[in-house]
Amino acid sequence: MQTLSGLCCEISDAGEVVSNANTGEAKIPVHLCQRRVPGIMAGVSTVPEPPLNRRIVDRLPVGRVVQPWPSNTVRYIRNRWRGPLHMRVGGADFHLRYVAFHEHEGAGSYPLHQHPHMELMLSEVGNGVVERADGERFDLQPGCALLLLPRTPHSTSWHRARSPWSLFVADFDLAIGAEQVPFESGELVDPAFTPFFEWFVVRRQPLLRLRPADWVKAREIIRGVRPHLIQTQYGVGSEMLAAMLRLIALLSRSIREQNLATGQHILPPQASPEAALLNARTQIESHVIYDPGNVKRLARAAGYSEAHFIRAFRATFGATPKQYAQTLLMRRACGLLQNTDLPVREIAFRLGYEDASLFSRAFRRAVGISPEPFRAAQRTAS
């Protein structure tokens, strides 16, 4: 068991970070941990971490009983990539968090749990059952795509007498700004997120059955991912992003050609509070810059008063919007100090600070030392 910034966490048999395992409370870790700066006196300087570069799993109790993890002999993750990696194009904000193949052998089950992100699943080989907490069951077999919206409680089970069940899994956040979608430019420039978004998110249809020809192409895409997961070489994140773009475009084409959704109806009649908060978090992660007025704008966009928005955001994500943004901002500052020769004043300006001294004070509060000593310590350590 590990304690990460006051959050009760554990590591599952598959190596995933599991939060609130004993309580079932769905808090998304924000700071999670702080990494000590090499070369600085112990206890003085730490680098604020953004959300963990791991897959977050909230294990939930059934009744009051928390179900056990399956043995890693029947369920294991051999190859994985962990982000996040962000892309903005044609009105879509896409944060890719995690890509992996989950392997299942024999008979077993994975306990009731949820994730803070959307989760897309396609069976490469074999089949298993995904069951939501509301009782709806999906027999996930080759030729189907299943998408679970953020914080959807679900469990999985399988019974494989011979060949294993190999499941392709991708976790991501996706937000669509309708006013930024280039409808006027025609379909050739459409980034192809909107039919996918309309079918799975607006219409809340979790399952898509692909036509045989579409499944052949989808399987080719996901199988093309596996060699990059095995090699884990430089630039693998771009390979994951490119594969996901191809896969979502393929699913969108299939959705349109089956007359399931056109991509023109991408605004739900009433956005849920959860969706509004997730979109706000995505906006913060997309604009890592010092912006004192951002909280008020995010609250207005989410349909909240500022005070209500701050309370709701903290209850959901474990930190206020300002704290969340500041963590990401200082993490970005650490990266620029470590990996570039930009002067501190220029870094401050690029991160939105008109006054470099204001940036230095904020950095010292977050990290424990000023930017220049931090840079010197990093270079000495390397």
C-alpha cells in the first residue's frame, strides 16, 4: 500500500495505480507525489508532479465488500504505453492517456472499478464480458468496439479454455468545441472526431458493431500498435497518437456509413455536471499558462457560479482549479529549466507571467528553491 499526497492508493497485480481501493470514493489524484530534486538538501526541494504517468483505477465495493484482484497468471498487461499526450485539431481536444493490450487466460474476473477517462476497448482475439454496475452486459468479441464514459463502474469476466482473450484498451479524454469545428470547409478537412463523439458521448451508445470490412481495417490498426509497445523506443507516443487518430477516423466512417450518426449533433441537450467538469479539466491541461482569470471563465462555461465551480472541481479531482493549474504550470517550468537554455525571464514570459519576479516567487513556493538554483542542481546531477 502506498500513500500519495494523502490519497490511499495501491498497485494492482497488473501494475496499475489504484486509488481509494478500500473506500470506493472516486477521487482523481492531482499531485499524487512529489519528486525530490537531485543535489538539493533532503526535505527542501521537490518537483510538483502532474497526474501520475500511470493508469488510474478506482476499485469500488459491491455492497460493502471490495472484491479481490485477479491473479496475474490469468490477467496481465504485457505491453503498454502511458501518456498523457495532447492534441488539438478542428475543435477537438484529445488527451491520450494510456494504450495497452490486456491478456486474459483461463477463467477469472476483474473487480468493479472505474476510470477518470473514457475507455475504448476492442477484442483482438477471443471474447469476454464487460458488465456495468447497472446490470447491462456486453459480450465483447472481435468486430465490436465498446466505449465507457468517464467514471462508469464496470467489471470484466472471461472463461477461456484454450486461446487467451487479448483486449486492446485505450484511455483518453475528448472534448469538442462546436464553434471550432470546421463544418464550413467540407468533409475533406474534417478531423473525423464528430460522428464518434455523437454516437458514443451524445447519444450514449456504448457499443458499435463494425461491418466485416471495417473490422479487418480496425484489427490491422490495433495490431500495428503492438510492435511499438514492445520496443518502447523514442517517439512511441507519436505512433500511439497516429494509430488512435486512424482508429477513431475509421470508427467515425463506419458510424456514418451505417447511418447511426452524422457528426452534426454534437451538443447534448444538457451537459451533465461530470461532463462539464471533465471539459474544464481538459481546458486547464490544454492551456498550461499563468492566467488569473481562467477560473472565472471556466466556471461560466461550465454553467456554475465561481464558488460552486471551485467546490465541485475540488470534490471531483481532489484540488481546486487554481491548485491543479499551478501544479501543471510548475511542472512545465521545471521541464523548461531542465531541458532548455532559455533565460528565467523568457521562461516566465512564455508561461504567461509578465513579471519574472512573480514567477520566481511562485516557483519557490512550489518547489522550495528559486529557478536558477534548481537549474544548476539539475545540471550538476546530470
